[in-house]
Amino acid sequence: MEAPSTETIPRADAAPSPSESGPFDVIVIGAGVAGLYQLYRLRELGLSVRVFEAGSDVGGTWYWNRYPGARFDSESWSYGYSFSEELLQEWEWPEHFAAQPDTLRYLNFVADKFDLRRDIRFHSRVVAAHFDDAADRWTITLESGEQAVARLLVTALGPLSAYTLPVIPGRDDFRGQAFHTARWPREGVSLAGKRVGIIGTGATAIQVIQTIAAEVGSLTVFQRTPNWAAPLHNRRITPEEQRRIRASYPEIFERCRQTSTCFIHQTDPRKALEVSAEEREAFWEKLYAEPGFGIWVGNFADVLVDKRANALASEFAARKIRQRVRDPAVADKLIPKDHGFGTRRLPLESGYYEVYNRDNVRLVDINETPIERITPEGLRTSAEDFAFDVLIYATGFDGVTGPYDRIDIRGPGGRRLKDDWKGMPRTFLGMLIDGYPNLLMVLGPHTARGNIPRNIEEIVDWLTGLVAHMHRNGLGRVETRREEVDRWVGEVEQAVEGLLFSEVNSWQTGVNRNVEGRQVRRVLGYYGGAVEYRQRTGAVAAGGYRELAFDAELAAKPQGS
Ligand code: NAP
């Protein structure tokens, strides 16, 4: 396995100066979409903030995931930050669904425009965060051993940043090039004419496979579980569309505020089981022909909650696969049998199924012929030896809690978050953790999630409001109240009742077969809807944060103020 090129860049700033170790008002971990905006907002309060980022530059997800074909599934014009009208008017998305290089360019543009880099320390992976109960301070430790101190700690780790490799014997024996998609080398990988193997068939693998199939010599796809997928229908944004988009940002973001997932798509009020077969079919054909997530989150109201409605939607999607894949046996392998349409996060594709009509592409079902080991030449299944030049692990992430598990986070008395979160996490609004004072999370467990930057902006704004409240009132410590956490966790658990996705293994339900202790499903998001989440969090802020406990006796003003 090759080391990620980005991690081999020499550190520019090896010796910490006093100003680098703090004390700061706030330390933020991560300089992705969330960390950048959090920095911007905290600076507005006049606080001293330091962001620590493992990568050599800004971007988070879009910094690390440079694999061929990486792009998002949100409409670009609904994905960018909404907080600055000037930024909205200055930036032009080239495509309706932007590719990774454009999104990374965008985040660099944002960092430059708002002069964010001066408070970000790169090449700085945080490995530990310990709370000093007497002083109400967090001390973070970097991989290098250096430390920094702050009153408040904000984690902007990203729900999908802890990538996982498959547990297969011999993984280090391979003599060719091997990469996890989340550590794709910065300089790119030449795949032309090569023999390539790829493990995984999730959203990431689908993008890689459809992008490289025509270029490589041969491509062998090792599939354990097929996923449902539907067409993305991406295209370039015309100048006329560009003009219209610029003029309608207020309406676009208002639309996102009204939907349950913050995408522009909203669930159709009709039920698949209550309309005629013709009406149902016509609607699904329409959705299948339209760009974006409409077919997932804009489908009939019962598709993701009623097994019979879901079975009909699955039948429709299966028929599409059979129409697009010539070999019926291959088509059958590509049709999921263990979960219904949309019950895992739906990958959107561009010509994915047609890839399997190519002579240089082969699908191997590893349920029939399991992978036995990685060999120096490639990979051995129970039936065959494969030789590869390049092996791609598109094997996903330890979602949501994984990034927290990888930092030694300790609260008062040395309690370890990793222990506390062995089962279901205990949070308040997904932003504060039971028993961990002064620790604030952006997109931790139990927040509403959908169109991520929309969720991030709302959470960061809420957290910034809380920090401002503390600052104004000279409060040095904030904690959750046990009964409020109980209540919130109860609401979170209630919100998933009846949702079909909660009965399926995926990163969204906290299952990762490559991670010890992560085989049991957990509720890791608030699925009661973004509107309801906004109302709930808004009410807490409007009521003066009565649900939280502030330690008035330790009411030292935040450091640096
Ligand atoms: P994923 O959906 O978790 O898929 C991982 C794949 O690797 C699965 O097919 C999994 O099979 C397979 N796998 C894992 N371990 C394996 C093993 N030991 N042996 C064989 N196969 C193994 O991960 P992902 O594709 O990286 O996507 C994760 C999430 O990232 C997506 O759901 C989405 O939210 C986000 N994403 C977004 C975009 C976008 O916006 N367009 C693109 C890519 C990713 P099993 O299913 O059997 O475990």
C-alpha cells in the first residue's frame, strides 16, 4: 500500500511558537467545508481561533478524495456556502454536479477570499484531546507531540473521513500499486492500459468504475453487496443558466430550507400504493430521466417507509438494470437482493451499468467465490488467481463516529469517548456530548444530514450563537444536562422508527464489517427532518439555552477576550 503523497510533504512549521500552542478561545479540528465556515464565524466574534488540519491544505473530503470521477450528487448551486452574497456572485460552477477538482478549487477560493489560512495549521493531525476539569480547558496533542490549549474545542472532522481498508490476509504483500480511494495520490495514477482490480461497489466505486473502464487495459470489480443506483444526468451549466442561478440564490436556499433533507428535492405527497400502476410508472420514468436525487428523496411518500411500496420501486430499478446490462446473469448479480431501493444512500451514476457490457470489464461476485488473500501479484479468490498492476480499495469509511474513535478524546476524570460511544452515542442535538464539557461538534452523530453544506451552515451558526452567548455573559463552561440528553436521544430513536433504511447495514447505520465492534446497527443521525431539527435547535437558542448547564462559578471570560 503506497503512502498518501500528501502526507509525505515536509512540515513547514515544525517548531511551535507560544502563539501556536495557545491558549486560544477556540480550537477547531478540520479545515473542510465545516471547519472553514466555523473559523469564519468565530473570527467575526473577535475570538482567537486556531484550526488544526491533517492535510497540507484546505478542503477536507474534497482534499482527500481525489479518485477518478469524484464529484458530488447535490446540485452545485445548492451546495456552495450561502453566507456571502458576494461569494455567490463571484463564483461560477461549471457543471450542475461539480467534479472534485472544482469543489476543491472553490474551497481554496473561499479560504483565500476570507483570508482563512492564516489561522489554520496544516500537516497537523490531532491524535488526542484531553479536558482539564479544573481549568475548563481542552489540550489537544498533535501527531508530532506538540500541544495546544483552548477553552472550547470544535470538532469538524467530517462524517466520512475515517477510511477503512478491508481485513484480508496478505494486504501488504501486493507488489503493484494499491490505494484506498480516500488517499488517492495528489499527482494522479496512470491507469492507461493497466490491469486494475477494484474492491467495493458503493457510491465511490461506482464513480471510479464508470470513469476508468474505457481507459484501463482490464478492470475486475469485486462485489460483495450490489447497491441500487440511478442516473445523475450531469451536464455543463450554460451562460443563460448561470445568469438565472445567480439571480435566484435566495429562492434556491429557501427551497433547501423547506425540504426534509436540504436538497432541492422534496418527497411527493402521493403514495405509490395509492396511485394507479400507470401513474406510478410514469412518475418513476420521469424521476429516472431527471438529474439528481429526485428519485431518492423526491419519490412517493411511502417508498422509504412501506415495504410493499419499496418493493415496487425496487422492481422498477431492477428492470432498468436488466435493460441496461446485456448479459442477464451479470445484470442479476448487479441487482441488490438484501435491501430495498433507497434504503442505503443512493449512488448516482453516469453510464455505470453499461460498463459491464464492455469486453475489458468483469464482475466477480465474492459471495460465490470469496477473496482468500491479497498476493504479491494481485488477489486470490476461492476459484482463481488474479494478476493486477493496480489494486483499488473503494471500501468505504467508519462513518460518523469513526473519526472520533481515532482521536483519544478524554473528558473529566479521564473518561474516554471511545468507551462511552461503544454503543449508541449520547448527544444533545448532535452538537454537544453528554459528559464532555466545552466540546462542540459540527456534523457529529444525531444532527440532521442531507445536503451537507446546508446542514453545516445551520449547525455552525447555532454553535457560533452558543459561543457568542458564553462570551457575552462571561461563561467559561458549558455542559449538557442528563435529562435533556435522554430526551434528545429518545427523539432521535423515535425519528427512525418505521424508516426502512434503519433495518439495513450501511455506514449510515454505523455498521462497518472491517472495524472491530462496529457490526451492530446504531442510530447516527436525526432523521425527523431538517425543518423539525431547525425548529428544535432554534427553540433552544431562542430560549437562552436553558437546556444546557453553564458553570457560573467558573465564569472566567474566554481566553484571549
Ligand atoms: P460504502 O458505500 O461504504 O461502500 C464500500 C464498499 O466496499 C461496499 O460495496 C462494501 O461492501 C465494500 N467492502 C468493504 N469492505 C469489504 C471487504 N472486506 N470485502 C469486500 N468488499 C468490501 O463507501 P463509499 O462508496 O466510499 O461511499 C460512502 C459514502 O460516501 C456514500 O454513501 C456517500 O454518502 C459518500 N459519497 C458521496 C459521493 C457523492 O456525493 N457523489 C461519492 C462517493 C461517496 P458491503 O456493502 O458488502 O459492505
